[in-house]
Amino acid sequence: MPTRTVAVGSASGLHARPAKLFVEAAAAAPVKVTIRVGEKKPVPAKSMLSVLALGAKKGTEVTIEADGDGAEQALDDLAALLASDLDA
């Protein structure tokens, strides 16, 4: 299963607006996407509550995984989104 590990780039981490933008992008992806911090259990990337519960702050490394046709492109897009400052 393809994965990407990326450091959260938003100043507020994955909270409020950055989390909303990430969840919307993950929900629009043509494949199922999960996200996790460290070795913790992966959670659905399209679940706002699950993403917020990760407690990912700026600089926290998160791993996103996807499986299926289009997984590589979806992961590339989501990783770029996570790495950028979505608070700006």
C-alpha cells in the first residue's frame, strides 16, 4: 500500500481550517485514505473528528496511506497540502 510521510506545515497544526481543508481533499480523493501519527492506529482521513483527535501540531510527522487506482496521485496531492501552511 502506497504511503507518504510528511511534516505538518500549518502554524496551528491540523486544527480548525487546516484540518477542514485536508478532510475535504481526502473525501474528494478517488481512493480510501487513512492518516496516522507515529505507530498509532490509522484513522479515516475523511473524518474531521478523527483528524482533529490526532493532535498533530506544526512539524508533527504524519503518515498517509491509500490503496487503489489513483492512490499515488492522491497521496502526492494530500502530502503537498499537509506540508503547506494552510493558515495563510
